[in-house]
Amino acid sequence: MGSALEGEAAEEGAGSDEARLTPTHLDKTRAEEVIMATPERLKNYINGTWCDATAESWVDVQDPATAEILALAPLSQAVDVANAAQAAAAAFTNWRQVPATQRIQYLFRLKAGLEAHFEELARSITMENGKVLEEARGELRRAIENVEVACGIPVMMLGEFAEDIASGIDEYMIRQPVGVVASICPFNFPGMIPFWFIPYALACGNTVIVKPSERTPLTMSRIFHLLEELGFPPGVVNMVIGGADTVNAILDHPEIRGVTFVGSTAVARHVYSRAAANGKRVQAQGGAKNPVIILPDADPDMSTRIVIDSVFGNAGQRCLAAANVVLVGGAEHTFRPALAEAAERRVVGSGLDPGVEMGPVITLQSKSRIQGLVQTALDEGARILVDGRDPLITGHESGFFIRPTILDSVLPNSTIACTEVFGPVMSLIELESVDNAIDLVNSGLYGNMACIFTSSGAAARKFRYGAQAGNIGINIGVAAPMAFFPFSGWKESFFGTLHGQGKHAVEFFTQTKVVVERWPKEWSRQF
């Protein structure tokens, strides 16, 4: 899903005046000029102050379309995490006492700020991640939706009350904040995924530490400038940029009581086990290999368009990207040529250029890894239907581009069918029946999403009922839950119990307290 703990397998500032400029001071054109002209050393935000990291090494933040260095991200050390945790712990006592109706006023202002700087932030996402501008706008819109949902926290945090559980005794349950919580975020949605967690944690009365991916920290840095302008009390919101050592410091620090993570399965398992061993509550979203089932009765035009968007949107770098396209019962006769034609037509280039439908992958190393997986598939007997492995994009010759690629005759147990590619590669698998397709879905290690395209209600219900995945799509290519539903995941795609977004987020960021009380009648006689 895109993480920052184990390099490519996990794929997942300076003191200048320009480095300190906030979104209010920069329009989008000037912002891009500043970044291009003077790559800055990004700073952490701790206790209401921008501060230099104690980093001994720095990571280039590159524009994947041009390979230009946009900024330098610090690999912050444990002392930076400790400073943020101590600041957040000190701020927690007062922040939790702020009434929920007042806490959400900050979120109302945050929504307004995100709306006011919408285009600038969307362009920032595209510049550091590579996705096309329209996808960046959609990502940011979903982030704002999560802020909107969290504004309902006075209702969402309501407890329960029961009178007279025994004679003269009442019992009730209330929700209280956990304390200091941290979110470890991936590169592929630098503007959205942090908002699966941040607004709910703050609204519930927690204080927050955010660790953005060191590959894509610019958008979150700009958002923290906005948070600074909104006047959050010092220590309530903090940001520490870093890599593996920073993550482990978060997992080990005793003041941090809850951790959220989105990334690869290997790193999600590490985060879950190490944080849990240290007594923290954890939700860790892992990798995926999402199957899409197409039946012969599926609408050809609609299904082709939606499946192509699912596989190749964001260059395949999203945890809900379709990967294995399963053609059932003769569907291959219609859909194999239709999918191939649509993939070949897809316009690839810089996400900032008009008309572009797919941008680059995140790094040169990622491009090489994807190319290697395609070659492994060919070595294992797959046939290449559309080859986009080494394109030349005029004007962006140094960019990390792969065009849409389709592999045919893929065996269900082959390497490419079982490995999360995290790139624009579609694998076509042919099966005889819906039952065979469901068996294929359920035999996989992952359980993030599974989709079916059909005009049969009976087939759709059988699939919905039997498919072992947390997010199910019926004639939907990206079954992304709205902000008021949890982002579910099963099996190797999720470690924990409560997911991000909606009521699950409220439950994760609060702990329940049950009170049983008696007030004997004789105590009230004096009144």
C-alpha cells in the first residue's frame, strides 16, 4: 500500500525565508517556482514550532515526472520523536478538557482552509507523487470529507446509560480519549490517508504526531502550515519526518498510546507486532492483490472503462487498485481485446499536463522492480498483450514512467498473480465459473478488495456473500468507502480490529469507561 520503513520493498527544511512561507503566502505558480529553484531541507513541527531535525542523513524528494529534486526530507532520529511525544503528552491534559463542541471548531476552520487552498494542495500532491491532477483533487476531496464526518464527534462519542440495573443503582459507559497517538503514512496518498485518522483523533480529544512518508512530505508540510495558522494549542498537532528509525522510535515510545499505519504487509506486520508488544493499540493496513471478476453478461463499455481506471489510476499505486482481472465463462472473447485497446489509448505523461490520464511511478527503483516482475511473469509462461515497460515520454525523458501493461495467460499460482506489483500492470486470468472465481479470491493471502462485474443479481449476491475481502465492489472498480464507513481490510491486508474512518476511528481513538453508581435514598433526606 505504499510505506516508508523498508525502502523499495515497503513502498511504499532549511532556514531560508522561502522555506517558512505558508500556503497563504504562496499561490500555486510561485510555490512551484520556489520548490524548483531552491530545494529546501524540510523541518519538523513540534510543540507549535518549526524546528530542525537531528537527522544525520536526508532523502531526496523527487518529482517522479522529471526526477527533479523538490526538497530534502530528514531521517529524524529517536530524539525528535521523543520531543514530539513529550510535547503531545504535555498538551493532552488541557486538550482533552476542551469540550467536544469547541474542539470541532478547529476542524470547521480546517475544512475552510483546505477548501481555500484546494488547488495548491492538489498540485503539491501531483508534483511529489506523480498522479494526475484530477486524481489529486479526488484524493483531497476525500480528505475533506473525513474532516466533515469528524465534525459530528459530539454525537459519535455518545456513551450509553441504563437506570436501575439493580435497585437504586445506575450504570453507564462513557468514551474518553486515549492520549498521544501517531499516524505513520504512505507515499501514495499524501493528502488523504493522514485524514483517515487526524480529524477523528483530534475531535476525540487526543494529541497527534504525524509521520508522513519521506518520499512525499511536501503536502503534509503545507497542511501543517495551515494547522499552525488555525491556532491549535502547542503540542496538540506535531509532525516528524523520517524513515525506519523514526518509525521504530514511535513504536517504542511509552507516551504514544496508539499507532495507525498504512503500507506494505511486511511492514504492517512489523508495526503491529512491535507496537502491540509495547502495549499500544494498533491499526495497520497492509498490502493487497485485488481481484476483479468479469462475467460474460457484464456491460462491455462500462465495465471496460471502470476496470481500466481501477488498474491504471494513480499508475496502479493504490491499495484498492485492481490487479488480477478474472475473465469467467467466455468473457475473454469480449473483454480481452477491449481492455487491450483501452490500455493502449491511455495517455501517459506529467500529471500537471492537460489531457494526461496516467502519471509516473514514484521512483526509478520502483520502475525497475515492476519491470522485473513483468519479466518474471513472462519467464513463468505469461504472454504480454500490451507492453509498456520502457516508454519514452517526450519532454519527460528522465521521469519514472511505465505505460499500461497487460499480461495474458497468467496462471493463478504464478508469481505475478500473487505479488503486489504496485504499478500499472494488469494480469488476465481465465476461469470457468463464479464459484471458481470466488475460490481464487479466497485462496489469496490478501483481503483488501474484490469486485465483480455482472448484470446478474444472483451472481452478485453469491460473490458479495462468499468473497473474503473487506471492501466489495459490485460493478464498481474501486470500492473505496465513504468517510462515514470504515476502510475495511481482511487477512494479510489488515492487522488489528478497528479500521480507519467513521465510527471505527472514533472507537479506536477512545477508550471506554464503565461507571456503576448508587446514591442511597437516606443520603438525600437532608434536602
